[in-house]
Amino acid sequence: MTTALLLDHVSAYAAAVRSHLVDLPPEQVEDLTDGLEADLAEALEDREGPVVTGEIPIGWAGAAAGIPAPPGAAPGASMIDLTRRFGPAAAYAAELRAAAGLEPPGPTPPARPRRLRGRLARRMGATRTRVLELASGARGALAPVLATPLGRRVVTSLVALRPLWWVVRGWVWFVLGVSALWTGFARYHPLGFYVPMHVGAWLLLAALVVLSIAIGRGLGAQRRWARRGFAALNVVAVLALPTTLSNFDNELRRELLSGGTEYIEVPVYEQVPVVDGVYVDGMLVSNLFVYDADGNPLERVQIFDDRGRPVRTTYDDGDSAWSLPGVVDPWVFSPDTTADGRERWNVYPLLGVPLGEMGDPGDGVEPSDAPEPRTPPRPFEKAPALVGADAGGATG
């Protein structure tokens, strides 16, 4: 028997199987019967060749089992009785339903007008044709790859990585959700968009990852609206993944290069090199706040030591970000300027801006658009007044 005749009989049997699934959506029928012809033909060839049962008589009895004669088959041609090998087409369709967890077909719906049936049949036929063409094109494109051992190993490895994609997809949804719900969060915790910073964020990430895994394992596959909604979410995750990874990499590099906490604790038993700056209890001080006798804060106070040298707390010339007690976002300080145009770093309190308000190099922000330096949060707004402050500082 020729291969063409074998494929004709297989196609006729597959068409009969699909006719018992017409109550399902076309997309679901395509999922259940995708590659059916190839599977049937392979099964026939693997088991000692196809079963030839004689010739096709006039009024072939196979039609009673729901299997039409092969297209173009004339009386007297060789015939394959596939029902002997695979059972009736209705039983085969029932097995496909059961394997997919679908209920048996319900009562036959009332007949529609002939004109409406024809219109629906044409639409479903056109849709099915497009789907089959796309599937056939995809299989044709993968055929050269799957024909080689290396290609099969690569495809098998990619399929095995699907659970990893489910986890990554849930993380991308978390990033998009946090970005949409808490836009002001980036000022204090830029990395909080990508790494949960509290219990609620961890719970949200866990819930989205579990949802993504459930979708990957077939959640909502039997409902058309669920399939379309989940497919849209999957497309959003695929499109957002490159940008999300790039932004996460930039924020991580920025966090690592910012220096983190700048305080240096110096234990008395450890010998460390002397570093310029002002220390209190072994801790490097980033700023000084001066108050008058009444306890009111003073601005732009110049401080010198007993030798007339400027007292500086920072020696990084504004290159580092300094963490402040009780303040989430670190600050970057800037110098004051004398009347003759020289920079002075001994004018207190040092002015600066939070790191989150500074633009990245190359982002197109003009110097005129940069935030104005301002006084950082004080440890307290008013200091205790001194004795005799109301009398101008006199004590007697």
C-alpha cells in the first residue's frame, strides 16, 4: 500500500474523530487533536505495517462506524479498517475528552436555521484553517531542528525550563504591580520594586508566583475568557522582561556603588589607619549642627580649630552618599562658596540633596534642573537653652 493511500485513510479517521468533538470550541479541538494524523500513521507503521482488509465496496460499511471513505477512493481500491486498530471514532474521541478532564458531550443543541448554520460553519472552517496553517508552519519550521540529535536536545531542554519561566513571570508581574500601585516608593527604596522589603511584599510575590505556576499547569484552560486573559498577561510579561531586568541591574549597581552606610566603628583593640574627619565615640561624623544660646539652630556657621584650620567632616568632595540616622534615603553633600569664589567644606550644617533626587549621568538632565541643596533633617529642632540666655549669655 502506498504512503499516500495510508495518509488518506488516516485523514478520514481523524476527521471522523473531530466530528465527535464539534461541541467543543475550535481552539480546544485543535489542542486535543493536534498531530493526530501523524500519531495514527506512526502507530500503524510501528506495529508490523498497516492492516489491509480488502477493497472498498460500493456503499462502504465503514460509514456506519462514522468513518467516511478516503477522499477520491473508488470502489475496488485497497482499504484500511482503522476501527480494528484504534476502535470506533466516537470511542477514540471520548478517550481524548477523558484524558483532558472534559465532561462527555451534553444533549444535542436545537437545530439552527440552515442559513445560520452555514455561516457559522464557514467561520469555524476559516478559523480552523488559519489555526492549522499556523500550526503546520510552526511544525515545518521546527522540523529541520528536530531532525538532528542536537536540535532535539535543545528543544527538550527548553521545554524542561518552563517551570523556571513560570517563576520569572510571577516576579515580573510583582514588579509591574508594585510600580503601578506605589509610585512614590522608589524615592525611599528603589530596590523595593524588585526585591520585597516587608512581609506584605513577600506575600504578594508568593501569591503571583503561585498563580503563574497554576496557569502553567493548566488553570482556566477549559474557559475561553480565562485562556485569553492569561495569554494577555503572558504577553505582557514577555514584553516587560527585558526592560525589567535592565532596570533591576541598574538599580543593583547603583546601590552597590553608593557605598551603603558610611559610619565606621573603630574598636579600641583594633589598630586601624587614621582617616581624616570628625569622630564621636569612634564613629565618623558626616555633618555638624550648631545652636545658639537660646537653643535655636544656626545656618552657615564656619568652624575652625585652634590653629585656624578648617574643620571638615567629609573628605570625599561630594562623591559618596552618607546614611543619616532615621532617614531612609542617603544624602549627598555639597560645599559652600566664599565671596572670592573658593569652595569651603567647613560651613555647617552642610547642605545637600537625597540620593534618590539626583539624576544618573547621561540621562539628559540639565544642571539648571538639578535640585537645590538644602539642610538635611536635624537631630532635633531646638537645643536646650543655656543659663542666662535671655540676658545675652550673662550669668550674673
